[in-house]
Amino acid sequence: MLQQILEQGIKRADEALERLLPPPTQHPVSIHKAMRHSVFAGGKRLRPILCMEAGRMVGGSLPRGIEEVGAALEMLHTYSLIHDDLPALDNDDLRRGRPTCHKAFGEAIAILAGDALQTQAYEVLASVRCSAEARVRIIAEIARATGTVDGMIGGQVADLEAEHTKPDLPMLEYIHRSKTAALITASVVSGGIYAKANDAQVAALRTFGQSIGLAFQIVDDVLDVTQTSEQLGKTAGKDKAAEKVTYPALFGIEESLKKADALVSAACDSLVEFGERSGTLQGLAHFLVERKK
């Protein structure tokens, strides 16, 4: 059942992305080919799926047009990956099993492709099919999650500045909650807002997103030191080589995985008011940590 939901979610997200991104024949073709190279390189489409399933849980059925919010979230996520892989940051040659954007198109076009995906995402969000009030709330939620204050960019900066330093728990949690968990949280919250969630439901979704977002990054850190580049679809061991602040570096692998499991349990507990309708999101939460197996 969960596998079917994942496959359907990927299909809906990809169809929306195909429709919303400029075609590769659109002038100037170099930038549009680069954007599509990274967007359609594969990936789990986790953020769009979380957005759609949060909307389904709140509304009782999949809200019409919510896949466009999910597509915008995937554009923002992909832009962050393009920039994160650049020589000035992580300097990686492999992403999702294929050459990174700057290796395929050069650094200048890669930078602009990331910029263009961010711009395109907000153009899409500005016209999604919900009330004007909900639209503004969704845009504000996602903008905060990708910004410098407790958001993705702030987390990336802290991650860079923490390299080659002795890791401590407050810095580790700030980096993970900002760099990764913030956009995952915005994905479920924006899906709920789109489906007309009330304040209590939004608060529950926020707790859920924060918990699974941190669990997701903990497992990512573990996989970086336990799997090969072929298994990961990206260069393995990069965090260790850069002496980055990670959960395995601070707690070890076994204790890190215990923390991830505890976070998933807390996330599922936060959805109790939704009853049986929360089954899919709970299944997705467990899926995030079962990647370690």
C-alpha cells in the first residue's frame, strides 16, 4: 500500500513538474536543460509526497491542484542541491546517480539553474488554486523555511562554518533542524494549509514535520558512513572527509539510529487527533528511517 502511494506521488509530482517547468526547447535552452537535468535526475519526491498526503489527511481526499505546491517544493529542494554540490560548497561530482549540474553544464549555468528553480517555484506558488489568504500563508511558510533564520540557507551556512570544529549537540541540532527539517516541515504544513487545516491541525503537522525532518537527516548522516556511492547515488563519506558535524560523529551509529526511531515515534504520536486518516503519513515517517536497512 505504501509503495503504491509513493509511486503515485512520484507520478503526480513529475507530471506537475513537467507541466510547470519551461520545456528544454525554450530559449535560452542551456538554462532550461540544466534545470531539467537536475529536477528529473530521479529522487524520492519526498517533499511533494508529504505535502500531498498532509493535504489528503486534513481534507479527507487529495485536494485539487495540491500537486503544484508539491512541485514548487521540489524545485526549491533541487535548487538547494545544485548549489550545495558546487565547488565552493561541497564540491561533489555525483547527485542522484548522475553528474551534478555544474559537472554537466559548468559552474555558471549551474548557479543560474539553481537561481531559476527558486524563482520558478515562487511563480508557481503565486498562482496555486486555493484562497488568497492560504496562498500567502503557504508562500510565507516556505520562504521562512528556505531562509537564513532557522531555515535552509542559515543551516547551510552553519554547516559550512562548523567544518573542522569539534561537534557539540546544540550546533548539530541547529544545523539539522534548519538545513533539512525546516523544508520538510514546511512541506507538511503547507499541504495542511492548502487543505484548510485549522490552527490546532497546523500545529500538529508542524510537530510531525520537525520530528521526521530531524530523523531523516540523522539517517542520512548514518548512510553516508555505512553505504557506498553506488547505493547512495552520491559520493559516500563526504561528511567524514570534510569533518562535518554529524550525529554518528557525536553519538555513534547505533545511538544515532535509536534517536531517529524515537523521533519517528514522537512524530506519529503528534497525529493522534487525525485517527485512521494519519496512517499514510505515519507509514511515510517509518519509511524515512527504514532506509537504513
